[in-house]
Amino acid sequence: MRQFDLLVIGSGPAGQKAAIQAAKIRKRVAIIEKEPVVGGSCINTGTLPSKTLKDAIYYLHGFKQRSFPHLSYSLKKSLSLRDLMARKDTVIKHELEVVYNQLERNDVELVQGTASFTDPKTIQIRKLNGDLDLLKASFIVIATGSRPRRPADIPFNDVTICDSDSFLSTESIPKSMTVMGGGVIGCEYASMFAAFGIKVTLIDKRNDLLRFVDQEIVQALIYHMRTNGTILRLGEAINSVTLDPQGRAITSLKSGKTVVTDMLLYAMGRMANTESLNLAAAGLSVDPPTGQLKVNQHYQTEVPHIYATGDVIGFPGLASSSMEQGRLATCHAFKVAEATLPQVLPYGIFTIPEISTVGKSEEELTAANMPYEVGRAFYKEIARGQIVGDLDGLLKLIFHRETKELLGVHIIGEGATELVHIGQAVLTYGGNLDFFVHNVFNYPTLAECYRTAALDGINRLGRA
């Protein structure tokens, strides 16, 4: 039995940063990974592949926005899904090399195999060849991530009925697609394939998409999706999913409607990867529906020397926040002075067009009876918006009516997930609109939207 200072189960974003933080303070660390490659779903099946795929589609879709419709059409006509996936494969290969290099140069040992607890401080590893190994550690971080939910009543065949993981292995572009689920993943895939020219039907039992996002921004997204041909079936419950003799997906709704498409993508929820860990031997239990672990503000489970981070603890489930959770868990375990996870977290939704948001929405502030005002900047009014061909983008600032303190930033359009960080910095340090009004932004850039939106907000106060 080998002894370590820290054992990390899972090599996704949370696991990597937890391990590297420990290695930086000269602790003996090992990462246990059951898959043949590191990176978890973030690199291999989730975040990175889907965002790379979106970027490839957006590049082609962008030709249309930049007044080159004939070039856009000719490129789309000759492309297969495999052509789009080739770019994804290249990016994944490079990112894996980066991760392996980081672990190696920080002396983090990588152990391939499936981990399970035998007691609170001992983990058994079943290696790929069937051999068993025992590792012991003073502290353990569970960062096993999550996987798509696959209900028994959905006849997955991973060809015409797929989840968000298996979809990335398909070979041909369908002419029509049903996307089941109006969350982040469902909206991302629905919008990107509608932009590519596929006839998409998005189904969700809720009446609203992306409830945690400012609804003015969501309505703008819905407008774009419908403009690209997406049919939205909101407030619709599913009765059954079957296959017809041609292999097409038939979705029957409880309202009596039927949707027939070449492919169905199921994107309704994810499950934490905890079932193989034998958590009972460590004195741990999980939330039954999701398999998630409960933690305190330091990411400690009910067993203090065992921590959990990333998707395995649920919301927000972002790669960015998971990285910081992993690092902070290690800092707490080894008494390294660190702050807690920042309260101001940006959210990036890689739809077409992109959405990014940080801070409070109008709906949240209205519910809290907070006096606020709004300033807006439309990309069509900004020189850079004309250059990049995005005439529908919007940057929205929400601020306190009396103090002008910035309360929220909400963006839809090109570069949204990059632009949001300017607003995030001002929010974090309690700044107000004066920062944007009395600063100079490069011209021509989309960042100018901040000054325009701030001036628009101040003008609204003057009119009031």
C-alpha cells in the first residue's frame, strides 16, 4: 500500500487544479482516472468539443453575416459532420497534450483505473488489466464529474437517438433534428445546428428557456433561433419516443402533437459519476436522484478529510468554477490561506449568438424590490458591430438608480463571453457607471458598448 498526501479521483478541470495546487506546495499527489485519457467530459465529450463544434459552425455562418452568402452556401453544401468534427479532434488532441505536460512537470502521478473506497482513507484501484492496487492518503478529493442522463424510456441507439456525448460520434448531418431539453446544452446544440441549416425542433416541458438568464436576453436568443428556422415547443410534456421503420425518431407529446425527425438529441439533465466509488465504505451518502454529494463552503463532505468539487456537487457546474473549487479545496486541506470562491461568477452560453451574463437580472432585482435602471448598447450602433457583421448584438447594463452602482451585465452577440469580463471586474470591486463613462476604449471595438450603454443609462436617469 502506497501513501500519499492527497489523492484526487478524476482528472477533469476540478481534479487537475486540486492536484496541481497540492504539488505546488510539495505534497505527494496522485490523480486516479478510470478512462484511457485524462481531461474528463470537459475535454473529451462536453465543454471543449461542443464549443469547438459551435465555433466551426459559427465561422461558416459568419460568412452569411458578412455578406458572402454564396461562399457560405457552397461550403455548407459540401460539408459532412465528420468535416466539422475534424476540427474538434485537433483541438482535443492539443489540449490533452497540455494537461499531460502540466501533470508531468508538477510531478503529479497518474494512476489509470477505477477507484472505490475500502475505508475513509484507503482507495482500491482496479486497473485496466484487472490488477488491484491500494492507495492511502491523508486527504481525498472526489472530482469524478458527470454524464448525460439516459432515462430507460428513451430508446437510445447512439445513431439516431443520442445524448450529448454519443452525438459527437455521429457521422452524417441529419436534415431534421429534435432537441429535447431547453437548458444550456439543449439551447447550444439547437441554435448551432439551426444556424447550419438543419430543421430543428426544440422541446421542453417548461414555458421559459434559461430561467437564470435575464429574460430580455433570452427573448433575443429566441428571436434568432426562430429566424434560423427553429421550432420551439415549450410547455410540452413528452408521451413517448419511438423509431419508425426508416430509423427516424418519432416524439409523441401529451398535447397530441407528433414530431418526426432524422435524429433526436436528448439533453435533459446530468448524473454525477459516484455509483462505482463505494461511498458507503467512506461514510458518505449521495442525493438519490442525481448522485451528487453535499459539501460545505470549503468543499468538505460529511467526512472532513474528503472533499468534493465540480459537477459531482452540482450547480453551477461550470468548468471555470470547478477549477477554482478544486484549487480551494486543496488550499483548505493543507491550511494554505486563500479566499473563498468569488460570488461574482460569469456565465457563458455558447449558443449562436453567444450569451454571457454576470450579476443580477432584471427579474431578480424586481423580486428584491431594488430600484434600478438599465442602459443598452446595440452592436449596430458600434463601428465594430458593422465590421464583424453582427447588427443584432446587445450589451445591457443594470445599475442602482440612486448610487449608479453596477448590478448586472448581460450580453448577446459576437464576443459576449469575452466582453463580460470587463463588467465582471467592475462588479467585483463595487464600481459604478462612472468607470465606463470616464474611460477610453479602443476604437473600433465591441468593448465601446460599455461606454455607450453607460451613457444611455445616465440619459435615462436624466429624463426621469
